[in-house]
Amino acid sequence: MSNLSLDSKTPCFGRLDAESHFKTAMTTVQPRSRSSYLLHPSQKRAISVVEAKRAQGFPDDYILWSDKLQAGSQVKDYYRHIGNAVPVPLAAALGRSLEAAFVETAKRLPQEESSTREDSPIV
């Protein structure tokens, strides 16, 4: 269920679907953010930092960092970091694929070439 504005010049916002994935990760979490689905699926509020972290695949014990002193500025930093992050499961899958490709490439190299770092295709 989404609450969309009919006029394209006014901000659009929507409610997240509890049974689906996030449409996109946003760097600014405010109910009036343009073209955003940031409202909690069942409660009258925007998603929390913890919920945004979970949506990106971060474990609950992952610690976010900010150099800001005021709590409001820190929260803005946290949302920006989460929104700009590559989802953790995607990064892990990419890492595994790159590792498999590297191992396969290393297996194809003649033994004498792969034995020294200087001859490695990746330095």
C-alpha cells in the first residue's frame, strides 16, 4: 500500500511492503523525501537506522561511525553511510566470484610463472 501524490511536482512518498524487498536504499530518510518508500510497513513513522542497516544486510552488531557531535547529525551520517553502501550479501557474493575467478586463473598459469609475486597478474 503506497501513499503517492498525484502531482509529479510535489514530493512522493510511500509505505514499504512488509512482504517484499526495499525498492532502493536512500541516503536521506525523511517521509517527505522525493520518490522514496521510507515509511514503516505498519507503523506511522519512517524506518529506523537499525531497520535500514538490516535492509542492506548489515548485522545488528555492526557499528556505524560519525565524526559529528550532535545526535541528529550523527543519525544523518548513519543513513548516508547505509544508503551509499553496497549491500553486504551482494559484496560477499562478488568477493566469492572474484576469488573463484582468481583461483581458476592461477590454476591455468604455468607453475613457474605462478610461483613468484612479480609474475602474478594481480599485484
